[in-house]
Amino acid sequence: MSVSSSVRRVTAAASVAAALVGAAALPAAAGGQHLGRPHSVVYISGVRHDGQSRADHSNRTLNNQWVAVTNSSRRAVNLDRWTLSDRNGHTYTFHHVRLAGRATVRVHTGVGRNTKTDLYQDRRIRVWDNNADAATLRDDRGRVLDAVSWGGHGKRH
């Protein structure tokens, strides 16, 4: 067996393993389905939309709602003026955020202190609907990069 043949086999096996892990991990983490758009370098890697109840607007409960945004490349990406929105038009705009390569940031609904791994919308009411909603990530030009929906058969972004 030649060296190039061995390298091709190892590369093929690694590619298959990565595809299987990625495909298996996404639905569990996202809690929904991607809306048929190809993944960009930066994408929605998880959503936690469930909360205690609609009436519970405590900051703790609001911060238990989040959307995770991941940069799968090795290079940092400037997210300045990118947006994350729901079906009802609630929109969070990233300001002065640089997402490191191979890093993830969670965007929480409630009030908090921004860090490299956690950002806060500083809202006092819920954004993500438990029953059916969608999280849409757009770049600074308004192009949809990724969207994840859950529950119901409502309109698609």
C-alpha cells in the first residue's frame, strides 16, 4: 500500500466521521431544524427556547433562553451589525463583536454582562416562543446566513 493511498483512506475516514458527528449533534443542540440553507462559516449551532412559563419574566429565566452562534473557520469573524431575529421581528444587533476562530458565543435574552462567550440582549420579556418560532442569523448586508425553526408549521423565513 502506498503512502498516498493510506493518506486518502485516513482523510476519507476522518471526513465521514466529521460528517456523522456534525449531522448527529446539530438537531439535538439546535432543538429544531435548519430551514434548508447551506451552512456558512458562521452559523446557528444551538437554540434553547424553552422556559419555565410565559408569565415568568425573571432575568434568570430570560437568560436560560439563548441562541448559540458558531464560527467554524480558523479565522476570527467580525459580527458588527449582524442580526439575530425571531419570527415576530424581535431583533438583536451585534455591536463590536469579534468571534474568534472555532469559537461559539451564546446570545441570551435577558440582562447581563457581555463576555467572549456570552452576549445579552438586555430584554425584560421573552423573545423565543416555546411552541413554534425561528431564529434567523443575517450578516451586515442583511443576507440570511442560517435559520433554525422549531415546532408547528408556521411560515418559513
